[in-house]
Amino acid sequence: MVDDTPLPYIPGLSRDGRLRLDKWLWAARFFKTRALAQDAAEGNKVKLNGQTVKASREVKAGDRLDIGTGQERWEVTVLAVNGQRRPAPEARLLYEESAESVARRATEQEQRALAPSPGQDSRGRPTKRDRRRLDRFAG
């Protein structure tokens, strides 16, 4: 599913090369550091073509990645590799996100925005009266 349109000139950008998974995840800006990318790969948060892999596995153009970063899940296809960490607009040229993934992430983000904040109804520390009520309730 890799198209043959010419890539813009960005130092190190290539469709032909291979790169370690953790380094690609870092360069594509899914993780802030390579160590975090490595921990995610070792913790089975990243799947390459449907299989859990180690951080040292090499990725190439055309590979499919399922990436879990905290609350978000990304389904992307690798379009190119670049060992250098570049600005975000250039990093987005390294992958293409599936339409289902975009829709799912938008829905989840909307649900998180509409959900009440944890502890929103609490007013801080219970008063002496509240504590006595809790003690009576607990037995």
C-alpha cells in the first residue's frame, strides 16, 4: 500500500531503508524518547504486522503497526524511514494512519472531553459531621 509519489527532500528520509522499531517510533514522534519507545515495544504495546515484536526488529515501508500510547491506539502503515528526529510535520510523512483509527481516536477523545473529572463532586476534606456519618455507615 506504499505509493510511488516522490518524497519531499528531507535529510535521511527513505522508502528503501530499514530501521529499528524503537528508533522509528521515536523519529515518528509517537514517543518522546527511544527508551520509552523501547519499553512500549518490550511491554507488548506495539505490534508489527499483527505480531508482538522486540524493539530491535527492523521496520520498512509497507509494514503495519498497532501502537498503544497511554489512552490512545494508533493503526498506521509505515511509508518511509528516517533515523533522524525531525519536526512534527515532517515526522507525519513517515506514516499514514488508517481511517478507522482516526475515527476511533476522535470518538474516544470526545468521550474523554464529555466525561466528568474524577472527584468533581467532592468538596475536599470531609467535615467532622461527614466523618461521623461515614463511621456510622461503615459500622
